[in-house]
Amino acid sequence: MDEIAYSGELARTPLARVLSEIWHRERSGHLTLRHKGTSRAFYFERGNLAVERETFPEQEFLDSLFAGGTLDLVSLTRSEDYARKEHLTPLRALVELGCLRAEKLWNLIESFTRKNLFAAFDWTEGEYAFAPGQAAQSAQLIRGLFLPDLILEGLRETAGTAVIDAHLPADEEPIQRLSPYFLELVRLAPHEKYLWNLLDSGRPLGEVVRASELGPRESRRILFAFLCLGLAGPAQPKGRPARAGLDPLHADMERVFAAFNDRAAYIFKFISKELGPVAVNLIEKSLDEVRGRLDPVFQEAKFKPDGRLELNAPGKTNLNIATEEGRRSLLRSLDEVLAAEVLAAKRALGSAHEADLIRGLEKLGESL
């Protein structure tokens, strides 16, 4: 669990990016949003949205049921009186009195929470603050709402474009599609898959928008979502030599694997500096934890003494003859191994060291 609290301004970091950070880093704790006298709080468990009693605005929820016609005044008053008399929560009173079926009530709780969160996606100003902590499972009404899907849904429903216009790269900036390990988990709509496929050549953002059949407003909204989630990222301008990154599907896989190993060696050296010989066991355990999800090429892979990953002979051969689908699987696996190593470093060393490690990896990537 990340034990570092942090805060910031939504004008500098929009909510979609704040949520993406929470998910990518698997954070647990409470996020409070403040805007023009309005305050909203949400709880996250290992990166996904949950609903727990401490942050659930029960009275506001009940008022919304009455305002929306789901509950009439008689039912609402009766349930509140019963809750006071029997020392129950109003939610339990609604179920016991038969005012709402349990399934419908829980669907309404989830829908209310989603709407509360989505309304903040349009906030161009205000503050956010994240306080780490773990709520007891017994206090949670709903668990495990997949955050990337919520980010997509929230941006689909944004009414304005001010946040997007303020944070989307300039039209001349080239962008490319990325294939992170979680790509298949995100439920992209057909029109979003269409736009993602337009990013295959690393064209400037403005050119992609002009080529899209979705029109500029919808295209820019979707591109912003891709960039926040890590489904798209900056690309090298045409004519400039490409870095040996881990994203291009048609890159020389040996070169990609070498770039990956430079990062893996850097992580191992970083951990070794802090923990000494224990680092070997730490990175080996991180690999074992994700091995079952990796491409078959990596099933027999082992770390060398310098922290680089070594493939067996068949694996090296398969690395060079992979189809496009195979390349996707290989890239996802490489991404997952690095993510597992960084997570292991965070667990062993804490958030401050993790931040230093990530900054070092970013600088390393710039030099590759």
C-alpha cells in the first residue's frame, strides 16, 4: 500500500489523469475533490473504485431517490423513521420494509456514485487530495469497479471541452497508439477502436483529427482519453530517428528486447543499491508472480546476475519470427515484467524511492 499522501490542482492535473495514476499505481485510499464550495470523496481499493460507508453521502443519495421519483415521500419518511427506531442504516431500512429490492438499491448506489464522479470530469479548477488508507471489506458496499472503463465513460459524458483543450497536445505533436498489457481489459466502443487504429503511423494529432470520420470534437475527446489511460503516447516526428522504445509493433524485436533489458538492469541496480543481495530474490519473485500471464517465450526466462532477462534458445528464435499478433503479446509481456519489478521496488522501498526509480527510467528512455 502506498503510504504517501499527495494533493494538487485540477487545473494542472485533470481528474482523468489523477484517476489513471491511482489505477496504474494500484493505490488504496480516499480521494477528495473540492470545487467552488463543493466537496466529493471517493474510495479506491488497489486502484479500482469502491463504495464504502465513510465516503458514501447517504443523505444526498436518499434525496436523489426522492427527487428522481424512485421513492415517494411516504416511503422515504417511513424508512427514515424505521431506521431511527430500530437503530439501522437508512439503506437497510429500505430493504427490510420492501421499499426497494436489494438488487435495485445496489444498482442505484453504483449509478449514483458513477454520476457523482463523472460530474467532476468537467472541472477546470479546484483541488484534489489523496489520503492513503485501507477500508475494512465489511465497510464496503461495492468493490472493484474497473477504473479504466470508468475513465472512458466519464470522458464520454463530459459536456464541455475546456479540460480537453487545456491538456491535449498541440496539433503538430505526433502521437502513436500503444499496446500496454491491459489493452484487452479496456472496453473500447467500436468508434473508439476505429480511432485507435488511425494512430498506427505516428501522425501529428491535428492530422489524425482531420482524417477521422468522427469529427474534431469527438476525436479530440477520445484522443485525450487514450493519452490519459496510456493507450496512446508521443511519437517521434517523421524524419527523426526512432528511440528503441517498447511500443512500436513493427520494431526490430531484438532491439526492443535490448532496450527492455537496459531498463531491467537499471531497476536491479537501483534496488541492489538499497537492499544489497536481497535484490536478487526480490526481482525473481516479481517475475514468478506474473509468469503465468506472460507470452510462452518468457516461461523459461531467468534473470542474469546483472538483472537482465535471459531467454532460452527457442525463446530467442521466436522473438525474431513473431507475427504482428505475437509482437503484441511480447510487448505486453515486457511491459508487465517491468511493471512487476517497479511494484516490487515500491513494496520494498516505499513511494519516495519508487518515484526516483521511475524518473530514472524516464531519463534512461530518453537516451535510448
